[in-house]
Amino acid sequence: MQLRAIAVVPLAAAIGLVLAPAAAIADEGGASVWLPGQFASFAAVPGDPGFSLEALFYFRKASATAGTSFSRGGGLLLGYETTEQYLYLTPGYTFADPVLNGQLWLGVTFSAGRADTSVWGVLSGPRGNAFSAGTSDTATGVSDLYPMASLKWQTGSHNVMTYIMGSAPVGIYDPNRWAGVGVGHWAIDWGMGYTYMPASPFEFSVTAGMTYNFINPTTQYQSGTDAHIDVGASWSFSDSLYVGVAGYFFNQLSPDTGGSALLGDFRSRVAGVGPQAGWSFRLGGIATDVSVRGYKEFAAQNRPEGWNVYLTLSLSRARRSGDKAP
């Protein structure tokens, strides 16, 4: 994919951003380990015991104005535009025997993708530039590894989940490049979810969590602690088809430190909302789910804003109303 040309930031404006205290930094590169919107409807509903496989295609396009700064590889990026495409494959196993009276699931997510990045201007960049403008970069390859575990409980219409996820920096990462498909540091995320699924076709889910980012050993930069909430509401027209709405809110709780975090206590924030739909069917005797949801972002602060799409194929169908827990 070829990125379009973008406007060049005048040198005077760049100097002004260096001298003025207005620019903002939050989460290295303006990105986070957690994908906002990762959970939606039926998040806490127990699944069927046994092996499962989920394939997720994620597309994101976002940008920030030249008045917003991001840290990357020890440098400051003035204005930012990114187009990202990722494929996530998650094999997992759901245990039939209860663990703490709940249902245990273990899995690991492998990922690969492409990131196209355009930067409006660069201050004190990793290439040693005091200032440059109109640069772009593309990175393609294997991304990071995400082991995850969850426990789910079901009582009547109420479903509760707790989860923990790690992020291992095995993906392609180069601090001397503006684009990358890996984040370059370890992270851990944990949280809880709830799904209300009565006998009626209505369903509502909410999942809340936090991400702790460890220091990037290459750049000595540490992104702040993040909090996130994902919600989903749906209406089932049958046992195999539902439509609804999904949303998320992402908020950085603590500031970044180290590296080029020079501009003060700035934190990132963004919200998103959009439609969702899902279809369940059997494919050669295998229970299959296909779901799609899209988010339009708003209220972004110190972070690129745009839109993103999740397309998921799952070979382990979450139970709908009327099914019984094992």
C-alpha cells in the first residue's frame, strides 16, 4: 500500500514546538499494547470444552495533527498518520473440569502485519536529525506474542470473566525506523468482564482492564499504565444471527517516563463506537462464528484518531441463550 503525500511542517513551526510547552507525548509511538475494542458482545460467556481456533483480521487508519507529538526511538514525531493491517491467530483450549468453580481457557496469539507510517515532521530523531519533514516508512513482518488465560463463571443470565494477558516483544522492532509491527517491550494486561444474557434476545457485555508497560530496554522509554473499557450490546434475531453496537474507552492513567518524554505529564485518551454483527453456522460439522465490527474514534488526546475494523472467524462458538454450561 502506497501512502499518500502529506503536507510539510515549516521549520519555524518546528522550532516553535521545541520552545513552547504545548506539544504532547503519550504511549511510545502513540500506540498501545492493548487494542481498544478487543472485546465486545458475549465476552464473558463460557465456551464449549476442547480446542479452538480464532482468526482475527484487524485494519486501522488513524492520524494526528502536526500540533501533536509522539515519542519513537528517542525522537519526537510531529504529526502522524498510520495505516495498519494485522492478522492474529489464537489457538486455545477450554478445560471441561471446573477450576475454582469456573471454566478455564488457555491460549496464545500469534500475529503478523504491516504498518505504513507518515510523519509530518521529526525533531531530534533517532537518525540524528535536528529537524526533518515529510518522511514515511513501511514495516512488514511478525509481530509480538500474546499468551492469555481466562476464567468464566455462569449463573443464570449472569456471566463473569477474569483474564490475564502478556505481551512478549518477539516482533520486528527497530527504534531507528518510524514504522514497526512490534512494540519493543514487555507488558501485562489484566481485567474482568460481565455479560448479561437473559431469556430475551437482548445481550449486554462490558470488559474493563489495565495494562502495565515495562521499560523498553532499547530506548529506555517506559509507557504509562493504561486503562480500558470495552462494551457491546446486541439483539439476536435467531440462534445464528445477531446485530448490535459496540464501543470502547481507552485512558492512560500515568505519564510516560525516560527517553524523550520531555514535554511533561501528558497522557493519551480515545473513545470509539460503531456497529457489530455476527453469524453462527456449521461448516462440515464444525461450529463456526463469523463476526464483524467497526469503530469510529473520537475525543482523542495525545494519540492518533481514526477508524478500525475487526473481522473474526472463530471455530469455537460461544453459547447463546438457552444453552447450558457444561
